[in-house]
Amino acid sequence: MRQRDLIPFFAMAFVISWSTLALYIFVPEPTVRWFGNLTGEHPLFYLAVYAPAIAALALTFFRHGIDGTRRFLARLLLWRASIYWYVFLIVVVPLVFYAAALFKEGAYDALFPFASVPAYLLALFLMAIKGPVEEIGWRGMALPLLQRSMAPIWAGLLLGVIWGIWHLPAFLLSGTPQSAWSLTPFFLGTVALSVIVTPLFNSARGSIMLPALFHLQLINPLWPDAQPYDTGLFVAISAVVVWLKRDAMFTRKGAVTDVVQG
């Protein structure tokens, strides 16, 4: 892959997502008549969410063919990372939501908001095949290409801004998860999360699986709805992570820059 492939990558990711959602924004009546009301489970919403992954896979196949695409997707199987990162993913992330929910009225009304365990597992599965798929594009392609010319801290910040902007149309549509959220905290949180996941990605030598797991933990339907109070905690955590990883965050040495490995 070439660094200038970032241009078609971002172009494809935005065009697919924004043009899909634009139908419901600018021509809502015929779009609803043809495709039905937009919800978080609508096929067109999945198409919009999958846009970064579609762009990354299309460009990888164009540049490297089937074998290169296979080696790119093999990064979904990279799991080795410090035990501290696993503690962060499994323990700290949920604690952030439970701690932030203390400040939100009604957040603890239902600690288990599902009729049964199978109902929760189904909801978790539907989340797992949605948001985390984005990471095939954001961390799978965009982050390593950005790190070819800038230190991880700046790559993480820039990608976080782009990631936040990419979500904007969803805030304009009822039926999407973002329609019930506040834009500014979400945007700041997205930038903070991008910074946090950057050293995780580099520590795991370009793993796509661990950023995807991080993404899934962020949208795990079991955690209480702590938005927007969770944003402040994640911003604070991002500052701590940058400080702890400062030797790696402010230098390109050790940063993963390969999209197709092996």
C-alpha cells in the first residue's frame, strides 16, 4: 500500500456512508417508501457502517490481489498484547461506564436491561457485527498509513477527528443510535478513544482484532448509558495513556506502518 492510498480510502468511506444516509436526509419520503424507515438494524445502516471496511478491502485487493487481502485479514487473528491491555479492555472500560453512570439520573434503573441471557447475547452479537467492523478500515488501513509520516500521537488525533466527522450524518437522522446523543461530547470522546487505541494497536503489532474488541466494549449493550459523562473519563484516560506511553507515542520508532504484513 502507498500512503497516497489514504485519499481514495477516505473518499470511499465517506462517499458510501454519507451518500447512503443522505437519501434519508434530503429525499426522505421516497427513500422511506422504497427502503423503509431507517433504524440501527436496517441493511442500509449496516452498509454505511461497513464503508471503511469496504474501502480498505477494495484498495487492498486492488493493490495486492487475493493473497494480499488474505494477509491483510490475517491481522484479525493477531491477539498478543500486554496483559495490562487485556485488563484495560475487560475491566477498566466497563468501570468507566458504571462510574460515569453515577452522574446520570436513571442510568441504574435496570442493571440488566434484557428479558433473558439469550436476549442479551443476541443484542451483543448484533453489536459485534456492526461497529467493530469499522476497525478493518480505521485501524486496519488508515492508522498504519498515517504513521508512515507522523508520530502515533498525531496519527491518533487526526484519525480521531476524521472518525468523528464521519459520524456526523447519523446525528441528523432519527432511528440511528447517535440521534439520541449529544454531538460535542461524542466528538471529543471519539478523538480520545482514537488516541487510546493507537498504542494498543502498535503494542499488538498491527492487530485489528484488539481494536475491534475495544470498539465492541464501548458499545456493549450491557453497560449503563453514561453518555455524555463517560466522555470526560475517556479524555482523562487518554491523557494518562499518552503519558504512560510517551516514549512510543511521540516517535515513529516502533509504530506499525504495514497494511499487508508477512
